Amino acid sequence: MARDDFARIAGAFLIGGLVGSVVAILYAPQSGRETRQEISKKAKKVKRRAQEVAEETVDTIGSFIEEVSEKTSEIISSGKDVTEDVKRDIIGAIEKSQKALEKEKARLSKLLSR
């Protein structure tokens, strides 16, 4: 939502600047040729600035994507490590349980054979 607001504000700013430039040029005391040249110059400036803003936005989004990708990789790696640790713990607990069951089985067999 904040991105939408930013885009609207940036768009309004650019359009306002363009309209203001055109109005200022039209009311300036110049010949038609000079006015057309000024309009052309201002339009090129606005176009360049819009390209700069677009490039900055793309760079910002690219950086954000890289950060998210790195964090995701870190989480996956730590998840794998945790999974291996948990698996080892579970296997160890099962082995201990099996030993305890064997011990109890032997004890019960001994008691029953009396």
C-alpha cells in the first residue's frame, strides 16, 4: 500500500512539474520557435528524470530481492542443520529406548523363569 502511495505521489509530482514547465514556457515572452525549443528541452529533462527514478526504483527492488534471497537461503540452511540435529536426537532416543526395552525384557524374562 505504501508503494502505491509513493507511486501516486511521484507521478503527481512529475506531472505537476511538467504542467508547470509548459505553462511557464507558454507565458514567457519568446518567439514560437524558442518556445518550442524550450518545451522540447523541458520534455527531455522530464524524460531523463523519469528514467532516473525508474532506474533507482529497479535498483532498490533488486537490492530488496537480493536481501530476501539471502535471508531465505540462510533460513533453509539453518533449517537443514536443525533437521539433521533433530534427526540425530530422535535416533539416539529410539536407540536408548530400544536398549531400555531389551533390558526390561531380559529382567521380565528372568522374573518369569523363576
